[in-house]
Amino acid sequence: MSALAKNPAERPPSAAGFASALRARSPKQFGFNFSMSGGSIFAQLLNVLVTPLTAIMASLLYLKTRKAGGESLIDASDQFEALDIPQSKWQARMKTRWTNAHPPTTRH
């Protein structure tokens, strides 16, 4: 009898039977494990450190490519700010306060 059998006749008849059948299997049979081995901790730490650095490097590469194409970074930032992205009320208030406190400067 298997708790996860496709044929309904082979499954446990009640929820209690299903739960006991699941408890009888080890976590490794389901593909997950909550224990922390040395390699697992190292992999998670490496992931926490490498993922943000990769994102930063990709964004800097994008901005450098735009700059190499002759576009100034101020023009690029103005283009991003001009996008009409739905904002929360909090974000709209902060943007209004920022633009009121720091009026745009004229560019040559």
C-alpha cells in the first residue's frame, strides 16, 4: 500500500492512515531535508553573498553600456523616472516631497 498511489484502491482509507503512511517515510524520500550539513551551510552562504553581487554587476554593466552608447547617466535616470509605473500612495507622497524639496536643475 502506498500513500501516494494513483489507484484509489491502493491508498489508505482514512486521513489518519494517510498521515501515518507519510510519517513512515523518511524526508529524503520526498526530496527535502531540514538538517544543516557543512556543505549546505556553505552553499547557502555563498548564495546570499553572490546573488546580490551578480545583480549589482549586471545593472552596472547595463548602465556602462548605455554610457558607452553616448547617453549620459542623467538622461538614463530621467528616462527611468518618466516611466508610468503604478505606485503606492506612500511612494507617490515621497516622490512629491522629494521633487518639491529638490527642484530639477537645468542642463546644458
